[in-house]
Amino acid sequence: MGSVKEYFSSLGSGITSLIKGMQVTGKEFITPKITERYPENRDTHKVPGRFRAVLELIYDAEGNHKCIACGICERNCPNGTITLTTKMVDTPDGKKKRKLDRYQYDLGSCTFCQLCVTSCPQNALQFSNDFEQATFTRDKLVKKLNYLPEKEEPAPTPEQLEKMRAEKEAKIAAAKAAMEAKKAAQVAADKNTEASATSSENQ
């Protein structure tokens, strides 16, 4: 008796599942078909904005990017897709500054995880949605993202030069004052030591 009941129960479940499947299939028969006419519709085809196609540096209208060559994106990339080459330059105020020399990106090994974009402290990177990146050879997938020539450090204005000179003089004055205070403290300590020694001898 139990086996007959189980048989009809499983038969009913199978028929129910079949009906549900046929309902899905039936809907597809009457659903309007959409055919993409690519590449004929390349000019009018809309790609979703969130689609990740290729990494790029964000340039402003004047041709400047915000990358400071910190290397965080290179270290966070799980596939070694990013390679940074940096150089040290002299700034007008006499200091050393690290600048980006070459930003190399291998599209062929990128997993589009976006760790480089989310971890960039300067918001200098983004993924474009230009999906037409097919090439005949893999070496053409290696791209130099800083395609514009790097600009020289801007010359300081007279106000900046005056400010730097004043800061330098203030640092020198503070160092001299600290040295004089140290010498005065040492002299006072020596006098106290001599006075203590004389007092001990008199007793």
C-alpha cells in the first residue's frame, strides 16, 4: 500500500514539474524576439555604463591625471596586470618628488575585479565600457595608460618663493634657538654640578 502511494505521489510531482516547465517554454514562444545587428548598429548600440571593458587613467580637460605613482593598484592587482615605472624629479623648492613614468596595463590577464579602482587614493582610475578590444596578437593587449606626455613641474610664483624663503629662515632660526637653549641648559647644569661639588668639600 505504501509503495503505491509513493508511486502516485512521485507521479503527481513529476506532472507538476512538467507543467511548470511547459509554462516557461510556452511564454518563450510568444515573447518578442530581439536580434542584435552588430556591428551594423555600432553607432547606435548602447553598452551599459557599469560594463567593465578596459582600465584607463582619468584625464581632465587640460590633459592632467591624478596618479601619484604610489603603487597601491600594482600591489593590489591579483594577476600582476599592472606595472608602474616611476622616476624621481627635482621640484622648484629643491625637494625630490616621485612621478609616474610609465603605466603599463595588460588587458589579456585582467579579471576586471576593480580592486585597482576602488583602492586608488586619488580616484585616478576607471573602467571604460568600450568593449571593442579584440586584437590579432596578445602583445597588443598590453597598453600604456599614460599616453599623454608628462608635464613639467610648474614654476613657483613669487608669493610661493617668498613663502618658501620665510619658512626656510624660520626653520634656521628655530634650530639656532634650540641650539642656544641647549647650550644654556648645559652651562646651567655644569654650574649646578660645580656648586654641589664645592658644597660637599666645605662640609
